[in-house]
Amino acid sequence: MASVGIEWINNFPAPCTQNTLSYCDDTSVGFLNGMVSRGHTTAFNWGNQNAFETDFRESSLGGDDGHWVDAVDFAHFSAHGGTNSSNIFQGYLGSHNASCTWRSDQARYGNNFNLEYLIIDACNSLELTRDIIAVWHNTFQVLHMIFAFTDLVSDSWWTGGRCYNNGRRAGNNEKLTDAWLDEAYSFWCDDNPVTMAAGRSQADAINRRDNERLNSGFGDIPHNEIAYYAWKWRS
Amino acid sequence: MTIRYAKELPNQVPASLAVYRLAPPQSTMTQAAAMSQRFGLSGKMREFTISDDWTGYQEGRIRISVHRNSGALRYINIDKYGMEREKEFRLSEQESEQISRDFLGRTRMYSDKLMRLHKITYLRSGSSDLEGKEKTEKLIDAGVIYRRFVDETPVEGPGGYTMVNIDPEGEVVGFRSIWRQTLRREAKVKIIPVGQVVEAFEKLVSNVEGDLTVTAANFGYFEQGELDRQLYLEPAYVFIYTVQNGEVAHKSIEVIAAGQRVFAKLQGKKRFDPGKQEERKPA
């Protein structure tokens, strides 16, 4: 049984002003509903102004991830996002609780806590024109996989069901990579999902990326034993 | 805000188009088993999985699933689909297209006249050590996508397509389609002119901040996605656009009914209730 936490932001009032999004609640809550429909449990559901930057930031760096994102098995974030030329991903928030963005260089998941799988339903979140290992390596403490997008991803009613399908399949113990790539890909909108997995070797990373399921029994890899990453995408 | 049209609507659209009533999905166990025979299976096994939204049938290593709302269909080889193997995918586009057409021909589901090759996508694999010294990239499969046409008019939207997945050995290891069958012509509708629709689109996005670029502007029948029930196939204009606002970008879509008479909404309510958010105080 996996515990699931979601954070989603549609509204970005000052001082965190950004264009309004419309369906981040549908993608995050859809994922949660898909998982819960297969027997998994809800840990938290923070939306709009209730999604805090500190929920994502490492506790030893002044954050509170040990009570939130890093305290669940599966976390889902849906909002604006972007990876800059310094290889830092920023997830945008709708309230200034410490900061209007959470950053990949301040995220450490799985260290002393729990998070195994992170979905980032946001633009440029596993951006293949950047160095994705530089962006995310420090985040993989005991974290197993990240599911995200290269390039921009659509915010629309017509594609808003993607994460329900993903949650339903992931929760049903299907291969996590297939569940993400199949459901989040849209040739119509040119939405290109990516999966990234850590491994002790190249073969291990590929095996985990292609075969890991919620109940497949792949063990944790301490950060200092990660030697390879494998990723997969459709375009 | 500025609007730039990287793609524009076609100059010419038909003066009128038929609206079709769609057939209900064929998603019972009996129908799923019968469907499997189109894929060369016996349809006689008794291994079904029923959930609130899908009916699944498995025979050997092949699983077929039919969505209860849309009739969307999936076929996968559960051992081979999406798996990276030693051998890289190296078939040419022509070979991939031929294999996919042969496969679809055997299923006798979609007439050649009603579908056109849209694009060939690839499932891609990358791996690297931490320093990037041993970086690899390879192709795992080809996903050959065909779009649906009705009365020579393309079908737009998240539906109205089929994709055939081919592995490096040239075997079809996956297939999916959203292709609701038409039942009858319901009516004929006059089409709203392009100029009027562009005006409506620009009004819809007038509150967006930043530089807006229209990356796709299409006219066609509109078919909904997998999760949604749809009773009518009717014409629509579609705009897909990106917005760059400072360092933050996003992508969105507007779908505007093209018929002067509209039979059903092209956009429904949100699918999932987020629940009430009580105000949260920082710790």
C-alpha cells in the first residue's frame, strides 16, 4: 500500500504572479483518485495557496520535506515549471511561504525519509536539452524514479485526464514507466513525458526504469551507490 | 500581450458539414473477446479483468482492453511492449509504415480510405554514468500514428487516431486507438467562417500575459479522448498555443465549435473534485 501526497497550483496571485493555469487540480487529484481507486492512501492534498515551498525543500536546508513530500511513497506536483541554464528546476507556487518556487538543488528525497516516486506535471521538468543528471542527481537520495516532461506540457481539459490514467495503472501495479509514458504522451499536443531512474550500474538503471512497479521489490539505492541513470521518452 | 501565428487556419473550409451520431462503445466481455479475434486471437479464453472504466481480455501474452466510455482500444504484448533490448530499432520509416498497414489491414477495423499517416514517433532510451562519459541513446520502438478522416475532413482532438508500436524485430507489440464508430448522419451544419473564429480565439486569450505563439491552428471534426463519452462527431476549430511570460512558459488549447448549430459541448466540467481547501497556516 502506497501513501500519496499531491500539491497543485492553478492560481498565482502577487507576489508570486504568473499566468493562471486551469487543470493542475485535475491532473493532481486525478492521479490521487486513480491511486486511491486501487487501494492506496491519501496523505495530503494541498492546492493553490496551501502548497508551500518548504514542503519540497530538504529539512537540513531549512525546509520541511520530512513532514510532507519526503514523507510519502508517491508525490505529485502540478503547476508551472522550468529548468534554467544553470541546470536548476524550479516549480512555481501560488503563495510566498518562504519562496515562490521550490528548487531541485534544494530537494533531497529519500534521505532518512520515504519518497520513492516523484511526478512533476510541469513544463521542462525533465528537460532533455539540459543536463538532467546535474539537475536531479542530488535529489536522488533514496528516491527511485522521477516522472516528468521535456519541453512544454499542455494545460487543458482535453489532456487533463492523463494523470488519472497514470494513477490507476501505477496503483494497479503496472510498470511505472509504461503507465507514465503511455498516459502522458500526446502527439496531438506534442506533450513528451520522460521517466528517469537511478541504478548501481547501467543495466540496473535500465532494468529499474523498464520494470519497476509499486510492488516489484526493487530495493533502495543509497545516494553514494548511484552510478548510472537511465531515462526513456517518446517523441 | 502579443499574438504570433506560427501556424494559421486553412484559408478554405467547407461551407457546411454533416454531424454524425456516434455508436455506443463495444465494451462488454463478449464484445472484447470478439474484438480479440481481429488480432488473431481465439477469443475463447476466460481471462477477463473488469474495472470501473476498462474491460480487459488476456490470451497468452496479449492483453486487449476496451474503455467503457469511449470504446478506446489497446493491445499490448505484455512481455515485449516498451522493453529495451540488445538490438536497437533500425527499421526505415517505409518499413515501419508497411508493417503497421499490414497489421491494421489484418484487423479489418479501419478502411485505408478513412486514415492517413500522420507521423512516426519513437520510444527512446538514454543512459549515462554520473560524469557523462558513458552516455548512450537508442531507439526502442516506432509508434506509427494514423489520423482519422471523415468525409475527407481530418479528425482533430485527442481522439480520432490509431498508433501501432513496432519493436526492433519488426513485430507489432502494441496498438491503441480512439476511433468511435459513426452510427448515422444526424444533420448538416453551416460552418462559421475562419475570420470570425480567429476573432473569437483572440478574445478568449485576451487576458493572457506574455508572448503567445499559435503552434497549431486546425479545422476538422473533433473527437474526444479516452475517458469521455461522446454522442456526436461535429466540426471544430482547434488552436494550440504556447505562452512565454518572462522566464515561465506554458502551453494551452482552445477548441471552438465550428458549426452554427452545436449538438454537444466540446469541453466538460472538471473531471475530479479537488475538495475544499481549508486555509493552511505555515508551521
